[in-house]
Amino acid sequence: SLLARSKVGPNGKIFSFEPSKENISLFKKSIVENSFTNIIVVDAAVSDHDGHSELFLSPFYKSEHSLFEYNYSSGEHKGSKQKIKIISIDSFLEKTGNLKADIIKMDVEGSEKKSLDGMKKTIEFNKKLTLITEFWPQGVVNAGIEPKEFLEILTSSGFSLYHIDEFLQKTYHVTVNEMLKITKERIKKPVERTKENQAGRWYTNLLCIK
């Protein structure tokens, strides 16, 4: 969000959703120290409806808290949890009276399908929407869907997929099958983030353009 603020300038508006109490405190402190007045922090996780849920706290990183309990391939790490608010993007934007969105950055640790289900109106309304999302195969499996299903949800929503490949240091267009092939190769051959591969935590990012 802080990086996005440098791109949109003082006249743009950024809504940032963060459910972790500890992360919210640090985030708000950073906003104040940078004198950013157009970042609105929403104390909630993004999902497919409004309500409450449990946030499972990652035993590894503060950025990896999830609405789904962790189930790495090692199967040995368990974290604590806290009760949080959840909200859908459609519901939130409807309350502001404006469904317009230019860019959505999504890093929700396995909750991608629920998040997308809760922003269908927003995706339909914004014909030139850009979506940047983390693609963590083990994370979406933890949430009860297969990686292929998640990728197909993106393409059926009208997005073309581009792989932000940190290993090759380039971004390039991919089909669903091509991305699945890359995923299989990277997980099978831990060419990057060796320890994370061993724990089922290999991930990458996708640029999705309508």
C-alpha cells in the first residue's frame, strides 16, 4: 500500500484490508510517519461475505496469516488464531457508493477464491481492471480447491494471465496449462526458496489484465 501511494499520488485513493491487530498497528504507524492521508486502512480480511471468522496466525511470518489452517507438506507447524471481521470487496465498495477500481493487489494466503467470489460485481463493472495476485499452490489446496480451478476462475472472469517470474526476472503471458507446468517444475526442482519448497510454501505472483 505504501508503494502504491507513491504511484497514485496525493489525488488517488487506496483501501488497504488487514485483519491482524499487530500488523494494523505497524501499518498505521508507517502511514503516519510518511504523512500519507489517502490510504484508508480497513480492519478486516477480504472474503465472500460480511461477518466474522478466525484468522490462523502463521508460525513463520506475520505476512502469512490466513483464514485457513496451515497444512504444509511437513505437517508439523501449528499457529494460534484470533477472531476477526471479514468483508467482501463488493459490499465495501457499494457502501462507498462507487464500484470503481483501477488495480486490486491480492495476497490473501489461500483465500483467493473467496475473495474473488466477493468481488464479482467489481470485476464486471471495471472493464479495464488490473489484478495482481499471489499464486501459492499449497495455499489454495489448504482452502479446498485445486490450483487449476483457481487459475480457471481468473481466466473465466475475463483476465489474461502473466507470470511475474522472480527466478527468471521477467514477466510473460501464460495459459492455465503453462502456469501449471511451471508450478510442477518449480515445486519438483527447488530452484528458489529451497526451505519454502520443502515446506510446501513455493509461491509466485500473477499479473491479471482484462
